[in-house]
Amino acid sequence: MRTVFGVFGDPVAHSKSPDMHNAAFRELDMDCIYHAFRVSPENLKDALLGARAMGFGGVNLTVPLKQEALKIVEADSLAAGIGAINTVDFKDGMKGYNTDGLGAKRTLEEKDVTIKGSNVLIVGAGGASRAIAFQFAKDGADIIIANRTEQKAINLASEVAAVGSARGCGLESIKELIAESDILINCTTLGMHPNTEGTIATAEDMHPDLTVFDIVYNPLETRLLKEAKKAGAKAVTGEMMLIYQGAEAFKIWTGVEPPINVMKKAVLEGL
């Protein structure tokens, strides 16, 4: 019988996870299929229990469900420390994992960007921000988390400080913060389809030695990345983070190494 996998979120229609996972299943001749399901936070528990009861192989979680899932599934030590879950496996109950941080790390390393010793400014304090902040602080970066709600950034930074250097602040001084940063990471939904004109910064805020990484991947080239190119900064698109975190989830669910190039081709074609 065909095994079903999926991504839960709200909104979720923009997700390219079905494209890349289904391409990998076809390439490996696996009798599996992956769908997107719109699930609100208040319905997450029922959705996860239903998926498990119906024999799903596993699911990914996206906005706004990553932190809510901690109340429902058994998180591994990394996901528990991060405080967010993006992958749930049903082989033995409901186990939660977080592959976002590793996906971001592999994306920047692929672009020859050094994380250790870098000043990293992360804008946003949601689930993806948590994962990246924990991963990069653990890898030796100096982290600043800036968020519209300052206290949320301060609270997150205090947690991240358990594994490395981190502080939180509001967005009032973002221009000054960018000027002092080596890496700028957008972990908000600004610039995501269909509101593609949104951006956390413009070219005049940036400098040529800056790496600008936007985890938004739809559109592939966000306004933020266009502004980065105008400033002569290195622009890093978000699709590889999606692909690498998805590849880790694929391995958790199936124990099989997925074909990264096939997954990448499917995502790019979908975009």
C-alpha cells in the first residue's frame, strides 16, 4: 500500500515540498506520495493523531505550527532545545525533530560562507529563526536576533545563549546592526508570494562584504536579494535550505539517502 507523507501549515499552498519529495520518491521507485495539507494550530493535534492513525509515514510542519507541536509530540534533544519542530516521524509513536538549522548551515557552507566567528543578524523570532540561531551559535557565530516585538527577541536570545553568543533587540537600529554584520538572515515572511514587495532592508542599508540569506524561496529572488545585489553583497536564495532540511527529513522517515540534485531540479522547476 502506498505510504503517504505531507506538510502541515497555514498557509501551505505555496510549499514546494511536495514537488521535491515526490520527485525523490519517483527517482528511487518508492511507493510513496507527499501532499500539502492546510492545518491551523488549534487543529494540529487532531491532524497529527489522524495522520498517524491513517498510517502516514511522517509529516513536515511549517508556519505557524513548529512551536505548537512541542505540546503534542515527543521532541528529540535538539528540537526540544530549539523549541520548534519541523519534522514528525510516526514509526514509534510521534517523534519530533528539527532539520531547519542544519539546512541553513549546509546552504551557506555550499556558498563558501564562514559561520564560525561571523557576526550574524537574524531578523524574526519564529520557528525557523530559533533553529538557525541555535545551530549557528553552537557553530561559533555571534548572534543578534532582531524582531518587531523586542521582548520576543530578547527571550529567544537568552535561550540561545545557553549554547553560544546571542543577544536580542528590536528593529529600531536595524541599519546600524546590518552595518556591523557579516551575515544577514531574513526569517520573516516579508517578501513571500504574493506580497513580493516586502523587504527587511534595502541596498542603502547594506555593504559589499555582507552575505544576505533569505529563507523565503517563493519567489526565488526576493526583493531583499535584489537589493543585496544592488549593494554588491552576496545574495543567497532560500531553496537550498528547503532542500537540505527536506533531505534530512526524508532520511529520518525512510532511512534512505535522497537524490539532492533531483530534489533541487523539482523545486526550481516549480518556482
